[in-house]
Amino acid sequence: MIDWMGFIVVLVAALTGTVLVVGFYALGLKMLVRAGRVPVVIPAAFTDAITVLTPAEIKSAAKKAAKAARKNPLTPMQKRVALIAAYCCFTVCGLAILFGIYLIVPALHGG
């Protein structure tokens, strides 16, 4: 027999958690860029990668990120507030993940 109410509760919790983590992570990245700290991630070289960036392309992306950071119209105080907001968003993401693990672990031990 399938417990449909339990299924719906898990579905709603999973969707809520997903929206929370993805939404706050995206907002955190936006605030990080607003603060003038554009994240430039050098891609890993995989043998089966679809696109492999050359060192020149990576250097160009880093240069564009630095240029965008210099053109930021925000005051230093606004940049600091945006950076704090970004860190708060990332903290909410981490806490949501830890809470999900907290909910799962007792269930694995029969709790």
C-alpha cells in the first residue's frame, strides 16, 4: 500500500528545498557580481569535454571580469552590503542543505 500523503509531503519538501537552495545560490551569485567580485572559474580539462577553453580564452574571460568590476557604479558601502548579502545567501544555502541531511540521517537509523 502506498502512503500518498507521505509521498506528497516528501514531494513538497523536495521542491521547496530545491527552490530555496537554487534561488538563494543564484541571488548570492548576483550579489557577488554586484559587489565587484565576479567569479571566474577555470574549467577542468576532461577528455570527453564538449568544449575546451584555450588559455587565451580563459585569460580573456578573466580580463572581462576585471573590467566589469572596475565599471561597477556602486559606492564602496553598497559593494560591502552586496558582499554581505551574497555571503548571507550562501549561508542560507548551506543551512538548507545541512537541514535536509539532518532530516534524512535519523530516518536511516530508524529514528
